[in-house]
Amino acid sequence: MTSLEPGPDRVLPRGARFITVEGIDGAGKSSHIAAIADRLRAHGATVVVTREPGGTTVGEAIRGLFLDHGMSPDTETLLVFAARREHLERVVWPALDRGEWVVCDRFTDATVAYQGHGRGLGAARVDALAEWVHPGFLPRLTFLFDLAPEVARTRVAGRSGLDRIEAEAQGFHERVREGYLVRAAAEPARFCLLDAALPIEVLRETIARRLDRHLAEVGA
Ligand SMILES: Nc1ncnc2c1ncn2[C@@H]1O[C@H](COP(=O)(O)OP(=O)(O)O)[C@@H](O)[C@H]1O
Ligand SMILES: [Mg+2]
């Protein structure tokens, strides 16, 4: 494997084919990921679909620790970034370097929202770690499913056993939602902000149009 630090000449090609999907639990991310990958494949792309935290053996083990055990917000954040680095080195960067596309269920914007805003660590601390773990590397396109936490909660009510994060009080999820919206407002070119209360078919159409525009922009 070549150098894992993306130099300036490598940032754009890598990030351009990296698409992330964000939003609180129950907002609708999983409902659209397969369709996003299919749309890209229809344009001839090879697509890797993955998720964070996880996506590697070490990452899934960290995900288990993370979801099953209480810990300090700093520990939580460091674990997420350890899993992220492993995921980038083993899955995401190699795929992008092969010219493939990667669609990822959550990335660093989630850490900014959950740990930075939800846990109150502050976005700056999370961004400092991001600068260490993936300097200069960001998705070029991020779909943010925005939904009121009380609506999201009713959607996931049928799921068996809420995990440690899902079980947090509503105030936590409000802060997470706000954290995502602050991020989206700061980077309007990267974010596609979606009203996740709309019907799935309407969202699918909006996402498809945005993807087609993105494909045209990056020349794929
Ligand atoms: N736009 C929507 N309107 C109504 N229900 C939805 C919508 N999108 C998803 N759902 C439903 O909400 C639940 C959570 O969706 P999911 O895609 O699993 O969310 P996430 O992956 O963000 O946690 C699922 O039961 C799904 O069928
Ligand atoms: Mg999901």
C-alpha cells in the first residue's frame, strides 16, 4: 500500500467518490443506502457500501464496546476515531484508490453531532482529531436526513432493545440534530439537507437528482 496520508493532489479524487449518509437513528438512512448504491451502479460505478463505527473486524469490535459499555465522552470519541482510521486504511481509501465509490452510513459529521454537540465535547475537539486521523479528507457529498427526534423515536419504537446511544434522553437527540444542522449550514455545497418527514418516494427522487448532478460534476 502506498502512503496513507492524502496529499493535496489526492484529496479531490478520493473525496469525490466518497458519499456519506447522516442523521439521527430512525431518520431513514438505511432505507435509502441501497438505492444510492444502485443509482451509482446504473452509471457504471463499482460501489462499496459500508458503515461506521464498524466496517472492519477491529471496527466492529470497537462498535460492540462503544454500544454496550458506558464511558467518558472523550473515551467514546477516541474509540470512534480509532475505528475510523482502521476503516479508512483497510476499506475506504483502498476502494477509492481503485477508482470505486464508497457509500458510508455515518462518518465524522456524526462524531461532531453526537460527541461534539450531544455529549458537549465541542466541535473543535472533534475536528482536531479528524485533522489527525484523516487530514484533508472529507466526503464531497453528504445526505443529511433531518427529522424531529420525537418522530424518529416512534419510527424505531418497534426495534428490539434500544442501544446505549438510542436510549439517551430526548435532549441529547435534540442537540445531535442541531449539531448536524449547524454543520450542514456551514458547508452547503457538501450537504444535501433532506426533510426526512417527507414520504420515502419523494426523498428517493430528490436523492436521485442530487446524485445525477454530483456524477455530472465529478465527471463520472
Ligand atoms: N420517509 C419516511 N417516512 C416514514 N417512515 C420512514 C421513512 N423513512 C424511513 N422510514 C421508516 O422508519 C424506520 C427507520 O428507518 P431507517 O431507514 O432504518 O432509519 P435509520 O437507518 O436512519 O436509523 C423504518 O421502519 C423505515 O421503514
Ligand atoms: Mg440505519
